[in-house]
Amino acid sequence: MRIKQLRTASGLSQAKCAARADLDPSTWNRIEQGQGNPSLSTLVSIADALGCEVPDLFDKEAATVAA
């Protein structure tokens, strides 16, 4: 996933994004590090916090390879 890339490009901290997404900062950190399996509703909250759409959270190259 591209969560860290999108967050740093926006100049936001993990804590700020977690607060915007109504997530615990440790949960945000685990998801950003690829350690977890977020639900669709969590992905929607993350995308909203980053000002993007859910598909933007994923690497397009990885999705192409997987298909």
C-alpha cells in the first residue's frame, strides 16, 4: 500500500492522520507498515484522512501483477 507515501507527500504526521481517521496512532502505524488487515471502512477512513480515494492507497503495479 502507498499510505506512507501519500501521508509524507501531504506533509502530515502519523498522529495527525490517525486523528483525522479516528484511529489509534499505533493502529495507523501498523497499517502503514503493512502489518494488519484493515477493513473496508478503515480504508475509507484512511483515504478520507489523506484526501484521496481508496484505490489511490494501493500500488497500481502490484494490482496489475496480481490480476
